[in-house]
Amino acid sequence: MKYITSIILFFFLSCKTTTKEKTIQQEKDRIQLIKTDVKKRKKNNKDLDFDLKEILNQDMIGLSVNEEEEDPLKKYMYDFSGACYSCDIANIKFINNSLILRNICETAKKRVFKINKINKINKGYEIYFVQNNKEIILFLTKIEATPIYNIVLNKNFEEIEDFRINNFYITKKEMFKLENHSCEDFEG
């Protein structure tokens, strides 16, 4: 009886060791998979993340959108109607703690707002300033891996005549990357 008990105990313990080894190996494989996934996510987030220094002291030009286009550099284009026809778009510039809006056609026309604070959020920035005694938040994010930026203003922002804020902007130095980038192509 002792002999049979010893054999059963031996098989039981040896099976358990094999099971433990399999479980440990499965756990190691799962951890490696998670580490690889985290590295990929960090890399992808880094591609979409940007530093505000990229656009400081840069003129930013308003863009329009062709939703049917897939290629981001064709999808976003120079806003012909606002820049070449109605001349009501505001170019944006962040300089020395100020947000400067300039009319695209008459650069002498400008509005300057003092930036109170800037918060880094997720993949963009919250930029706080005051307009008519109301705190305004400008949300700034980068579109995909392009030089195109999305701008959203909170509901407190009041439209200013001849200073229309577009939803999408590109720095003037990056304009050449767009398929349509000047009023020369305008047929209106």
C-alpha cells in the first residue's frame, strides 16, 4: 500500500510541476506580449504627440477640409473662400505669452490676447486667455502625423468680424506640402 501511495504521490507531484512550468511559461509569454503592445502604443502616441515649440513664433494659416479625400495632405487645403474671396480668416500666432489673430488679407488688422496659462493634455494643449472679461479655452491638437493642427474654442468665444477662426491650421513654412496652397489656384 505504501508503495502504491508513493507512486500516486510521485505522479501527482510530477504532473503538478509540469503544469506549473506550463503556467509559468504562459504567464511569461503573456507579459512579453503586453510589453510589446505597450511599446507600440507609446511609439504611436509619440507620433501624435507634439511640442508647442513647433508652432511658437510661426504664422498659422487657416485650412478647409475635403471630407472625401483620404490623403491628409490633399484632404486639408488652403481655404480659398476665406483667404481669396471674403478675406475674413484669422491667421494665428503664439508669441511671448500672447495669442495674435491677424486678418489674412490685411495684416495690419490684428487682435492680441494675453495667454494666462497653458496646460498639456493628452495629445494637445489647453490655452487659456480672456476675451470681453470671459475666460476662453483654445484646444490645440495635431492631426495624425502631419503638420496640420486642430483648433477648437470653447463656447465663451465670441466671433470677431474679419477674424474667423478655422478648425484646422498649418504653419506658413509647411504650406508647400499641401496640394493647394495659395490664391493663384483660386477660380472665384
